[in-house]
Amino acid sequence: MNVSAIIVVKYSPPHFQEMLDSIEEFVSEIIIGDVQMDEKLKKELEQNPKVKIISLPPTIPYADLVKEDLKKESRGEYILYMDPDEVLPKETILLLEEKKDTYDYVLFPRKNFIFGKWIAHSKWWPDYQLRFFKRDAVTWPKTIHPIAEKNGREFRIEPKEKYAIVHYNYENLDEFMEKMPRYAKGDAKERLEQNEEYTLHKAIKEGISEFIGRFFSSEGYKDGMHGLVLSFLQMFYYLLVYFYTWELKKYPEMSSKEMANIASDYFKQGFYETTFWKDKSKLGSSSDKIKMKIIKRL
């Protein structure tokens, strides 16, 4: 199988060598998108005959914007797209080789390790990712959260740990908080370019839905404090998108009455949703159930 791997690398990622080792024998060439890559690492990669390094502007905010450009630099019949902090299991490679005549693109389950722990709930599992495909079967739009245009037969690998890509995601809060504003700002720009009216009310609604969806509906509480913290952080993301939208619009004012109503609605909706789901998830006390019945009647 003639496979081209594509990886965007910034600085010197801690799990990069582990990722390379996991794909080295599977791929025929490795296309590296270089975004301010560490010089020592770059010199080491230049010694690998499979590696082709493509210099990219340091201002690129996220790798999704260059997927198609890097694909054009490859020659493989198949494309394997990897993040520098991901590891591909041997069992998965064997499965891909066994099933190669039955698919055009493949969706992988992915195990996310965040703050040192595998997050097995909170919408972080099975976290399906499109990572492997015939070169003409998939096209990536240049957007912040791209939905690939796909053609042909799909192969969705069953959600078993032995087949899952291991993703060493955010290692600490600083890393999470460094990335979140970049994505939120890019999200805000896209919404404005598409003339989407992204209001504070909509941001609050989406944020609360995100928290409820992760912590209660997707059983994030089973991930312990990790699940709670991550659910709150994902909720705040939508508020941050609105704040950047507000900034890009040159800080338009809002009446005191409107702000007060939105703030009040935020806490009322949050209280109602969390109380309802706490009851539904059987995490609440008897008194919580009584309160919920009263709220419903009111």
C-alpha cells in the first residue's frame, strides 16, 4: 500500500518521536508541515529519506487550514493525516491493510489523554476522526472546524481501545487556555465573514447546552473532576467566541436592561437545565426532585 503521511509540526512536540515510530513502517513518505519547528528536530528529520519538509508561515493559527495544500505535495495513493501528539496502534495498521479493498476513507476512534487521564466520557470518546483515505476520496475545506467532503465507501473502526488512536491532548491548563482563544477568535471571524448574527443570548444557550451535553448527557461526571473542569471550559468557549465577535465589531454597547435580562436568563436556564439533568441522571437527592417538580409547575 502506497501511503503518504501528513503532519503539521510546531516547535518540538513531546510525543512526536513516538508518533513517527508508530507509522514509520506503514508509510512510504512523510510530509512535514513546518511551523517554526525546532532546528535540532528539523536537522534530525532531514536525515530520514522518507521525510519531505514544507515550510509554512508562522502565522497559521491551526493545522486544518493547510491540509489540502500539504496533500498536493504528496504522491501516495492513500493519505494518513496525523497530529504530532497522536500514536497509531499496530492493531489498527493491520486492520487497515486487511480491509484496504473495502473502503475509500476510514473513521478512527480516538483516546484523548487530557491532564494526564484518559477521558472516557464527556463527549471525548469515541471521538471519531477521519484520518485515512484514498487521496481523491476526501477534500478538506479551509475552515476552523472543517467537515470533510467525502466520496465512496466508509469504514468506521469499532470503538475498541486496541484500535483507537492514542491522543496525548492537553497536558495542563496552560496549554488548554493557550489554544482556546486562538480557536475562539478564528471561530468569531468565520461567523462574521458568513454574516452570522451571533448574539450573547445564542452564545449563552450554546454554552449551557455544551455543558449539559458533556457533563450530564454524555456522563462526564464519570470522569471525575476532569469531566467537570473540561465541561466548564467547553461551555466558556462559546462565550469567548461571542466576546471576540464583540471585539471585532468594535465593542458595540448594550442597554443595561438588556444585559440584566440576559444575565438573569443565563442563571435561570442553567439552574433549570442542571436540576433537570441531575434528576434524570439519578444524581440528585429527594429534595432536588421536589424542587424540580415545583419549577416545572411554575
